[in-house]
Amino acid sequence: MNFKHLKYFVATAETGQVSRAAKLLSISQSAVTSAIRELEAILGATLFARRAQGMEMTEAGQQFLHSARDILERLDAARVLDQRDSNMSGVIRMAATYTVIGYFLPYHLGRLTQLYPGLDIQIVELNRQSIEQQLQSGQIDMAVALTSNIQNPMIETVTLLNSQRRLWVPAGHPLGNQDRVALQDIAQEPYVMLTVDEAAHTSMKYWNAHNCAPDIKLRTSSVEAVRSMVANGHGVTILSDMVYRPWSLEGRRIETVQTTVAIPTMDVGMAFRKQAHLSDATRVLRDYFTNSFLLPKPAF
């Protein structure tokens, strides 16, 4: 196994298509396909199901994605550590939503501290409405939030990551044996509804669009509560890959399944007030995230 295997795999997982991954990496489609096949042979597992609409990650692929990302991020952090600007200083007032703080930001905050020890990143957790208000009033310089939720036209967003939403079921559940599950079938199961970061509102939009409704047995703002309830057989849910973990706190397994209908992704990114003057320190953070997620990665 080499780093190209990992890089090509992650690019394909994040874009969902070999052609898009090849374009992102500025290489041929055949190189991506060959690398994925080699990686599957090395691991002895099928990482993708090849479908007409693209590459769909298998359960093994989802599990391996976390490890592959971690390896590449640590390598990238080591590679750029000598490029840090120790002279850069300043205060950045940054807000983030609950999900972003819990499942996206910690690694990047640690890396930013290494790269720019002179920066003082003052972070506060806010909901989407408060982020929009405080960006407009100038109380915060930027936010890292669910850009798919931002509504204010005066707020500019830059999406960094699109996280696919899937059905979560306990191990051994009959729906877990299906290739894809219809919302009508999910509606027959007890449903655990996450409410934090407007998750319930977002969920009901795609349920209503398909003239279906979940049989909600519990509403909770805790992702871990949802995870435990599903893992212990008390219901199912639909949540994003970013917050997915295959095990509950009790050590019970959770499996994921694709739905027959396209469910909007959960999009994570940066938010700024339109036409706001950004300080040098804020530009550093903006450029860090842009370089990390939106620019082609160099070959290892």
C-alpha cells in the first residue's frame, strides 16, 4: 500500500465518481481505477459498489475512509509544518455550530496552532441564526458551519465538504440486507430524530418532498443518544457520514444503507459577511481551509 492508493481512494469517496476524482487530481481515470482495484486487493475487501451513477462506498469503504483520511492529514501536517509563519499574529473571532465543533474542527484547530502559534483563535459555539446575526453585526469575523443551512443572502459561504446522508440501522436489521431502502419502508420503522443544528427541519424537507413521514419515537439533540438508540435496536435514523461511527458507546454495531431517493448532503464550510474587510489573521484561516479542501493535493 502506498500514499497514492490512499489519496485516490479518498478523492473517489469524496467526489462519488472516478471521473471527478481524476479531474480533481489531474490524472487519468484509468490511474484512479487501477489504484482502487490494487487497494481492494491489498485489503481483501470491496471498498466501492460500481453503479451507473457513480461509485458508492460499501460498509468496508466507509470504515476505511476514516483511517485513510487520518493518515493523509497527518502526513500533510508533517509536510507543511516547516512552512508555518511564526510571525503571523492576531485575534480571530470565530463561531461554529455544534456538529462542526464536535466532528470537524478539533483536528484543524490543532493543526492551525502548530502552523501559526501567534494566532489567537477565539471560538464560540452558536446556532445558525446567531451566526448570521453576529456576522452581520461584526461580532465575529467568520464561522465554520453547515453551509447547507445558511439562509441570509448577506452571508457569503464557501463549502468545503459534502457529507452524504444514509440510513443507520442496528447490526442484523432486515433493512441492512437491502442494497437500497425506500423512504416508505423506513417509515414503517420507529425513527430516532436528531434535532441539533436544524437536523429535524432539514430531515422533514426531504421526507415531505416524497410524501412520506417518519414514525418518530424520540427527538434528541444528542448524536451519541441517537447512535446508542439505533445500535440497541430502538429505532433507525438518517444521518450524515461525517457523524457516523460503526460502534455505539456500549460497543454495539451500527450499519448504514443507501436510500432509493437522493437525499441532500450535509455541507460544511466557511461563512463571512459579504464584502466584509477581512483581517490578515482571518485571511490566514480562510486560506488554510481553502488549501486543505479545495485545491488539488500535490503527489506524494
